[in-house]
Amino acid sequence: MVTVAQPHSPAAAPARRVPAVRHLGPNWYACVMGTAVVGGAGAALPGHIPGLRPVCTAFWALSLVLLAALLVARSLHWYHHRDQARAHLLDPAAAPFYGCLSMALLAVGGGALTVGRDWIGTSAAVALAAVLFTAGTVVGLAAAVAVPYLMAVRHRVEPGQASPVWLLPLVAPMVSAAVGPPLVPHLPPGQLRETLLLACVALFGVSLLATLVTLPVIFGRLLTGGPLPLALTPSLFLVLGPLGQSTTAVGQFADVAPGVVPPPYAEGFGVLAVLYGVPVTGFALMWLCLATAHVVRARREGMGFSMTWWSFTFPVGTCVTGAEALARHTGLVVYDGLTVVLYAVLVTAWAVAAVHTTRGLFSGVLLAGPRPVPAAPRPVTARTT
């Protein structure tokens, strides 16, 4: 009997058309987030450093280019490799990274108003920020609901698998809360301004309460289950995200509240910026020391580069903007100093992650599929022909 070779199925053909994007996961948006925050956080540093603002604007422009490139690449991923895209959604280790899409959109949109307006003009910056804020907020709210739902219904998660990565879809609405207030002055006075401000406060509550019920699970896993796997150890820095971003958000509320909400509430936002921001920043510094100690230990035990190293960038950047907010509302020089120190850490982390990522892209290592792990010892005999 002669066997006739069958043509490849349509499902297999797309995988050959664009193989480079098959393993391009949503975690790659962390590159955009980390690059954008370098520009946005640097623009508000204390003092005047000649040439700093153009450099910050260049970082924002680079983040915009990276965002556009990743949106195209991820669209190709979904079009040509739907099986892999569905696998990411059904993987409890990969699904939370869908929150990074929202935060990438929001980080670039926020940077448009902060520094991007220097190059593209205020009108274009406001339009771009509004579009990206709207899209990022919608995507963030969807991820904040869909990912926990999938984890509860479709994923099979063991208690020992708790990871700071779980915070990613939950912190996305907090980024919206911090990015939205600068758009308030660009709306007509009255109801629209107050509505947007209070909507940002609601987004703050969504993320804060979700974080408060999730963080104890992560902290408990760390204390009772031992250190995280080496490759996941940098993800401990993700805990800084909701801490620094929430401090940034309450500072932004206090900045725009006067004239938008009645005087008692406007003054209350100013009080909240300090009474909330100071203790949360204190906890963030404690966690920064704890996470750093774990990373040093993991590095000594052989932790190599992976895309989780981008966890060193955006979360630290939110602590920079949080410290900047406290410096504005307290007038204390100590927060100016903290801002500068944290920004130096941020720039160093970005440089290290960017160099390793560029090297991994050119070598093809970062876009290669995961290596199969044998379920049992290999047999002694092997096929030789």
C-alpha cells in the first residue's frame, strides 16, 4: 500500500510564516514600561541638570517606538500562532503578564504629557495621552477581572506557586489612577473634570484592595515555602509597583484636586498624599531591601539573565515618582535625596536589562522556544541512523 503525503494543515502553515514571534509573550511589554518610566521619572528630579530633559524625552520617544513595534509583533503572534497565544492565557505563569499591555500603554501615554509634549506639542501630547489612557484603562480593567477568573476556573494553581507575578493584572488600574489626573486640567471645568478625578480615585481603590488581599498570600509563600526559583527571584521587585504607584497616585490627586472638587475634599486629598504616602513608602523601602537580599543570594547561586530582570525597572520607577510626590507635598529635602538615589538605581537597572535583552535578541536566545524537559532519564541506547 502506497502512502500519499498529505499537505500540511492550515494550522501548521502560519507557524512557518512568522516563526520569530511564536514565543513572543506579553511579558515583553515590560521593556516598554521600564523605558517609559526612565523618561517620566527623570523629568521631575529635583534641581536642574543640564541636558537631562532632552534625554528623558528621548527615552519616552524610544518607549513609543518600542510600543508600536511590540503591538505589531504581538498582533502577528495572535494572528499566526493562536495556539500559543491561547496557551499563554491558560498558563498561570504567563497569563498575569497580560496586565503589562495595559501598563505599557499607560506609561507611554503618561510620558507624552510629562516630556513628550516637548517634541510633539501640547495638543498632540494630550490627544495621544487621552487615547492611550482610555485604551490602557479598558485593557487593565479587563485583565484585572479576566486573569483572576481564569486562575480560579481554568488554571490549576497550588499554594506553593504563589508569585509576585500575580500582582501584574491587579496593579494596572493603579497605573491608570496615577496617569489620569494630569489629563483633568485639559477637560472643560465642571462635571467632566470631577468625574475623571473621582474615576481615578475609584481605580485606585480597585487596585489597592485587590493588592491588599493578594500580597499576604505572596508574603506567606515566601516565608513558608522558601526562596523563589532563581529565574523568578527578580519578580520580588514587582511588589514595589503597587506601593510606589499608589503613592504617586495620591500625590497626583492632591495636585489637581483644588478647583475640581469642593474645598474640604481638596484639602483631604492633600492630607491623604502625606498620611498615606509616608508609611507606604517606608514599607516599600523595607521590601526593596528584602528583595535585593534575595536577588544577591540568587545571583551567587547562579541566577542568569531572563526577561524577569525588567522587574528591576518599572517598579523602582514608581518608587521614584512616589518619592517625588512626597517631596512636593512635604517640602522635605530627604525625599529629594531619596528620589535621586532611587533614580540612579533605576537607570542602572535599565542599562543592564537593555544590554542583556539586546544581546539576547541578536543571538536569538530570547525568542527561542523553551527547551523540553525530559520526564524520565534518557535510555542508554539511541537511534544512530
